[in-house]
Amino acid sequence: MTQPLAYRESNHNAHFPTNANSPVRIPSALILANCSTGARWTPENHGPSHDAILDYVQRGHAIHARDASLIDESRILWREGVRYFHVHARNPLTHEQCCGSSVYQSFGRAFHAALPDAILSYGASRNGSEVLRSIAAHGEWERLAHCELALEDGGAHFITEHAAAELAIIIDLERQGFCTSNGSLHILNNLEGYVPSGSIERLTLGSGSVGGATDYGHTSAKAQLMALTRVIRARNSLSMPHEVEWTQLQRSAALTELAITYLVPSIAESGRLNVTILFGFSPRLPFPLSYADFQAAVSLATGLPNRTEYFGLDVTVTVGASIQPTAVSALIQPLDVGPHTGRVVQPLERLVAYACQPDSGVDVLRFGMEDHPFRIGRNGSIYPTTNLELCHVVQDMIDTHGGLLVASDESVQRFHRASTASNRGHSFERKAA
């Protein structure tokens, strides 16, 4: 299991059992992360539904798109205890996701000037009409080029190196009979003989999104493998840590193993990896209604060093609830773990309760308008919200379920520091296929 970061603190009062017969609970200490914008909730991705509240939520009207507004909001969230900020660039005129190194550079310079001690993470999604037009005009690298930005020049501590589109690589390996992915990467044939398909196809991933948010355009496994390899090389050259998002549990875990064990360069070369598990993102990564299912997913991430035999790789885990507003009612169920077992909870509170368990294996708790741009009423109704309101809701939930927040600057700085092979004494050479 991932070792807990030291010197974790909280500005909130955690609840612990006081009954002498109750077992002592060691609280889980979490870095609080905000995913502020995202690529999914935009005007073009969601046409009118004739439900005013649902349209307001799904079309992203409450999501900030201007740098100044995002940074002002981030300052407030920092004062509230948020230490990690994940951002997708948005066009302030259209509110659609956009891309381009200069766009991220401008934001990053202003962000670091405002919050020099905060952890910054950039998205790199292939989703959205403006991103797809940019790729058509300038190539696949256009959506990823900001990974080459140095921190002091507007870059980020982390960038999402693989999420949804990159799963085309695993799908291609499965089709060609080189591997299966059922909880781990199972190689069926020597990968030295693998030639990635250059066939351009519409990428259909079966995500939990609706409308245009499911459109990742046309691409090939070859293009995605070339892009992923280039991203890993760029991050290694900057001596920066790596980050991936899991959107289909088995395939995402297999792709991460592939990037650690077989790709050259390897994710393992920096010695540091953060895995973000987006529960509910797709039918292949459903939102868990049992703690056992939650732990099984987290264990796939924390077990990466053992499965790949790169024991020096420092892996941490972020969890988020990527929930469709139309799916909420089915996810309001009794809690099955902790001192509040039996309490009927909505999905975000379930995620918090699971992350707060002493044996959760979770390091970062993610919330925000990218994942769930709404709040849920007592009767399951959907209401518009903001990142700040969600922050307060999550903090109250953390208090209720006995978690602690990381407040120490030292711990936060350690979280985003790469641990290179040279200072760990490990050799990160390519394993034989």
C-alpha cells in the first residue's frame, strides 16, 4: 500500500469514536484537489434538453473560462485548504475546451505568480470540437504540447499523459491478439512483433458521458502510441513526475503497466507516478456502491510497483466521482463501511467516506466542476453549484467521516517531486518482453 505522507494536518475537526469499546481509527489524511473546468460540460457538447436546470449544468454555464476568474477562484480555494488544482483550457468566448501551448503557458505563469506553493495539473483531453479542429490543422501534438513547458515558464507539475483517447493502444493490442486486460496486463505474444495500426477510425470508448462529450474524433493506435511516447520523453527530460487518468479500469491499468514496463522511455524513469481514478467515467469504470469494489480499483493502482517489479516507483492515488446528473438517483444508497454504516448517502459523500477509511490507500481527494458541476438535494434533485460550494460540501463530509486534510507545505511540495533513478539507486531499464 502507498505509504502515507508525513506531517499531515487539518484545519477541520475530525470525528473519532469515543466509546471505550470502539476500535481506534487512524484517520486517512488527504490532499484536497479541485478539478475546475474540464472538457465535458460545454455548450456544444450538450444540446437543449428543455430542462432549464439540467441545461444550465450540462452546458457548463457556471464553469469559469477566463484566466483571471479561474485564478481568483483558486486563491479562495487555497485559503479553504485546496492544495492541488487540475485545469483544462477553455475558450473564454465559446466556453469550449481549447488547446495550444501558449494558452496553457499564459495561464500557468499567472497561476504560479498567484499561488507559488500550489500543485498544478493540466488536462490534455481529445474531446470537443475546437480541440479536434486544432488537431486536424496542426496534428495530434497540438493538444499535448504544453507538456514541454518548464515549471518556471508556465508549465505544470503534472499533465494527464493518458486518459481516454490513448486507450486506442490497448484496444489495438487486444484486436491483434497481443494482450488481454482483466485487472493486469497479460501479454499473449512477444511485443517486439507488435506494429501499431495506422488505420484511422472513429474512437468509440463507451464513456458515461452523453452528447458531444463522447466524441474523441478519428485517430489511430499508431498516432496515440507516438504521442504517449513523446509525452513521457518530454516529462522525463524536465525531471517532472508523471500522471495518468483511469477511465476504463482494466484497460487503463493495462496501459499504465505498458507505459511502465515496455515503453521506451518509461514512466518509471522519474520514479514518481500519480494515478487518478475517475469512478463513474464509463461503464468499464462504474461508480462503486461497495467499499470492496472501491478498494479493488485502488489496489490496482497501488499494486503497480509489485506487478511491474519496479519497486522503487512511488505511486500515489487520486480518486474522483465523474457522475452524470441523470444517473444520480440510482447511486443514492446506504453506506457499507465506517461508523456511519447504513446511512443513505449520495455518490460524492460515498466517495469521501471511502477515501477517509484508514485502509483506503488514497492520497488525493478530487472534487469540482469538471466531474460533477451540480449539487444534490435531499430528495435527489439536481441544483447548479460552484467549485467553492462543492469545496465546503466536501469539507463537511470529510469531517463527518473522520478524515484529515494535508495542510503542510512540506508535504505538498514532496507530493509533486520526482524521484529519479539516480537518487533512488534503482535502474529503470526496459524489461524484456
